[in-house]
Amino acid sequence: MAANTIYALSISPCCRKSNDYLLPHSTNVKPESLASSFVGNKLSIRPAKSWHVVLKQRRSTVATVSFSLPTSKLDRDSSEKLPKWSARAIKSFAMAELEARKLKYPNTGTEALLMGILVEGTSVAAKFLRANGITLFKVREETVKLLGKSDMYFFSPEHPPLTEPAQRALDWALEEKLKSGESGEITTAHLLLGIWSEKESAGHKIMAALGFDDEKAKELAKSMNQDIVLSFK
């Protein structure tokens, strides 16, 4: 009577605790004790000679974040050292691109920059907005009301290009920092006030609709050079 052979894979110790693998790491079953319930053939178990279990590692999603933000060519001496954007401002910009893609918009506008600041959420500008009742949910809602929904079959580019008002908002933030003559970085507050400076932009209209005004802009401008307030209470 012919004997059928089952090859048992040897699983490395690191895999034995995983629920993804159903094979036991050891077996004490004797070949003589196994028989097919259909034809009565005896089965034998032999270790595999050179088989290896290849573990598939999950690849983490990596977001590419620039260390600066796009600004227009300014009429300045090329040797002049320009201030850097703060880490929170850069992250806000990256989140703005992501928000534009979520809404399937072809460009990153001032409304997306506003949402990016709120998504980042830890800056003085973001906290100021929330303290005045301007939340991410409300901004998203107003954005859809103002600009509408994109075609469900449209896919935004990985880095949606800036609209002209959004580009001018970034340029305003840079210019304002240079005008101040102070050292330090360009903060999210600069970026937010840059959005507010674009009176005809979607971002400005949304902020105005949610209660932001020139008085609040002046109040935020007092802490424009701060991106975070540390509290040790």
C-alpha cells in the first residue's frame, strides 16, 4: 500500500505566537497513526529539506514633507538670507495638500491652507481659531458650501498646485516677517494672517463667515512670532 507524504514547515520562534500562521511549530504525530478516511492509505510526515517561511513586512506609509514652502521670486538681493518656515507651518502646508486631495480639488487653495492649520492643531494660530469657534468640521462644511464638491471620478495630483491667492498668502507671510526685522521663523500665525489678507479668497470668506474679523486678526498679530506657548502648570 502506497504511503502519502506530508511536508511540515519549520516555523521560526518569532512566528509561533502570530495568529497569521496556522501550522504548529512542532508535532508528535506518528506516521503509522495517520490514515486517509477515504482510501485507507497510510500517511507519513517528513520535515521539509530547505523550505523557508518568508515573512511579509507591512510597509509604512511615508509622507514626503518639504523643509520649505513655495514662494514667488521676490525682488531682493540673492545673497540676503531669508527666514525659515517653522516646523508647524510646514506640517500645516503638508496637511493642506492632503485636505485638497480628500476633497478631490485640483489645487491647494486658501481654504485648504486654513484646514491644514486646523489639522496640524498644535500651533498658536490653530488654538486661536478653535478658541473663537472656528473648527475643522465647520471649515470643511463652509468649503463645500462655497466651492462645491468635486467629481467623484476626479483624482487630485499628489501635490495639488497652489492657487494664485494661496501663493500670495505665502508671499505675504514671508514679506511680513522680513518687514518686522525680527529674527526667528515664519509661523502658522503669519500663514493664517496671509490667508486673511486675501480679501477675495475662499479662505478669507470662510473665516469671515465663521466670525473672524479684523479685530481678531490684530489680536493674533500680537503673538505672530510664536508658534507654541509652553505651559508648565
